[in-house]
Amino acid sequence: MTIIARSLTGRFTSTFTRITLVQPPPIESQDDLQAAKELVDACERIRQQVSRVVVGQDEVIEQLLIAILSRGHCLLEGVPGLAKTLMVRSLAESMDLTFKRIQFTPDLMPGDITGTDIIQEDPQTGHRQFIFEKGPVFTQMLLADEINRTPPKTQAALLEAMQEHEVTAAGKTYRLDEPFFVLATQNPIEQEGTYPLPEAQRDRFLFHVVVEYPSRDQEAEIVDRTTSTFNSAIEPVVTGEEIIRFQRTVRRVPLPPHVKDWVLDAVRSVRPKEADCRPWVRELVEWGPGPRASQQLVLAAKSRALLKGRTHVTLDDVQALAHPVLRHRIVPTFAAEADGITVDDLITRMIRDHAGAPAKVL
């Protein structure tokens, strides 16, 4: 596959550079199929371990696993007490990953996240030098708890780490250990004194996951477990190296042309500045999703396909993940908010426009 990229040289002249995109071979051989089977088995073992301490939340756990397999980050939104922190810690333990938690507060500084240079004196020579003290971002799974309670300057300290998997301090760049994931939480209530995430940082998250209340039966089991002597430990069932190998397998899942066309058409259709967008989009959407939405919807759909035991992506995969991928990338207009129309409503309407029927979400 080749594309033509234009590069400007000088003020009036221009040249064209041919770039060849090398596609990874699709999953075809017996070894590839075995790797896909190992991925499914590993994720099932992770689910079993997490279920020892977390009751329910199966859909949330599946979306977190998809994000991890897609090498993406997650923003979890839910009221207090829904086991968000416990869920993330349990995932880290089941995958034998290092885990750290940052409680975001209004007085948190960027250096509190990334680290800072400190003066260290040699007791024998008396010589002093700056030593970089690594912050909590130097881990494999980072829980950014209540990320919307800290100012934008501190929120932005995570941007480079999330995107580049590295930290720059005092002119030096430090690589983070792989695999690296940021799972951030925010509270949908008590918005006074909070700092909404900038669009640029929200776009860095693969998913915006909504954590709902448990069912009555699930809540009854939670009460039984937490008010008795029940205790269950999490055992590591996979390693970080295996997760990295699974991430490579995900990228080799083939994408059928008709699924790719559906993703492009659907995502572009909710951009109000597109000439052929529908009238309701111009009325109800202030800003639509960018190209990263298409990229991450495809990548997440590949992960979901493997989890469902398939080595190819279907329309069900992209439609099932459209809400968590797009809900933080669409800004509704004032008219939509005044009428009580949510972003999820807009995404559902987008799916119906391009499916001809209500979306099938599995």
C-alpha cells in the first residue's frame, strides 16, 4: 500500500515523497491461531481472578481488557463506591504489573507526577549533584484517581507519558516501562472546584467508560462479602511480556474493507463542518471526533474480535464499541444540552443512520 505525502521545501517549491506502508501479515498460520487462542485463554483467566474481589461490572472489565490489548488508556466515570480503584488494582495484580495510584488534588504539582531533580551529597567527598527522583508515573499501570480535581497544568503532565510513553525532565528523556497504561477516574457529581479535562487530553484516552450501579443481586453479594470474613487474594496469571505479545497479535487482525468504510463514514458523519453531514448533526453537534477516533475504534474492534474468538473484525465489533470510543470526542451544542440530548443519544443516532436499524450491541 502506498500513499503520497507532500513536503514543502522553500517558499514556492514543493516535492513529493513516496511512503510505503508495510502492513503486518494477517493471522493465518497455525502459530498465529495458537497465539490468538492464548490471548482468549489469558483474558478469561484474568476475568476469573478479578471476579474474586469485584462483583459484576463484566462490561467494564471487558472494555478495560480491550483497552489494554489495544495499548490504550481509559477514563472511568462513576459515582464513589463502585469499586473503580479495586478493579484497576486487581487487573494489575492479575497481570503481574507494577501499580501506583495518584490521588489528584488542587495543590498537586506536575513534578509530583513525573518526578523532580533533587540535590544529593556524597557523604565521603562532599560533592553535590542533581539526581532525578522518579515520580509515580514510572510504573506499568497508573491509576489517576479523580483526575478532574487538579488544575490543567498538572493534568497536562500526563500528556507526554500517555502519548509517548516517556517523561522529559531537565532536558533528559526517560522511557517508561512497558506495558504502560493510565486508568483515570472522575466523579460525575460534586463538580464544584473541579477542572474539566481539556479536549486534547480527553482525546488521549481510548475509552470513556461509564461505570453503572450494580444490580440488586450483585449489591447483595457485595454486602455479604464486605461485612463478613470473606477474603480472596489475586494471583498473577499473565506477565507483562505476554501482554506485549498479545498487543502485537491484535494489530495483525485483518480489517475487512466494508468495516473500514463503515468506520470512516460513521465517524466523519458527525462532524458538523463536513459538507454532506445530516441536518441534525449541524444542529446538535458543536465539534465532532477527529481522525484518532477512527484509528482507535478500529484497533479496539480488533481486540474485541479476538476476545470473541474471531480473527476478523465485524460491524458488530465497531458498533458495540462506538459509545466508549466516541462519547468523549463529541461536543454537543447548547441546543442539544437544553433539550436533554446526551452524547450517547447522538452516537446511537449515528449508528442507526449508518446501520439502517438499531445497533446490535453484544
